[in-house]
Amino acid sequence: MTPTECRMARSGVRFSAEDLAPCVDLSPAAIRSYENNGGGLHATVDKIRAYFVSRGIAFVSETEADRQGVILPPPSPPSLDAAAE
């Protein structure tokens, strides 16, 4: 996962760095540092990547070295309960 893909994935799930931080047990500053300049420990990147993968997000750079991007899971269909309201 590249820093750019990290930002893309976070945007795709509509999370700010502050929203993501408690999910990956990191500070928002650590997330922004990685996204802005690739800074951070390997463990930092692993935590963020593992969280996004658990949400069904795939990273293009992992299969195509010359490309960057994310593949988001399909949106969940609306529940029948929500349609009845």
C-alpha cells in the first residue's frame, strides 16, 4: 500500500485520519505522516493496510507495480427495514 493508496482508501470509506486512528491503534499524526511523506514504521503501514483489507479494499500496487489505486467492495444493498420506513 502506497501513501497515495492509503489516502484513497481512507477517502473511499469516508474516514478522516481522526476516524481511522482508533481503528488501527495509531495517532492521526502517524497516519498523516505516512500519507504525506511515506514516514513511519513498517508496523504502522501493516496496521493500516490490514484494517482496509478487512473492510474488503484491495490495493492495485500489490498486483501491478507500475500502477496505484484502490478497489472498493461493492456497496451493500439497502436493508428491507430501511426501505419500509
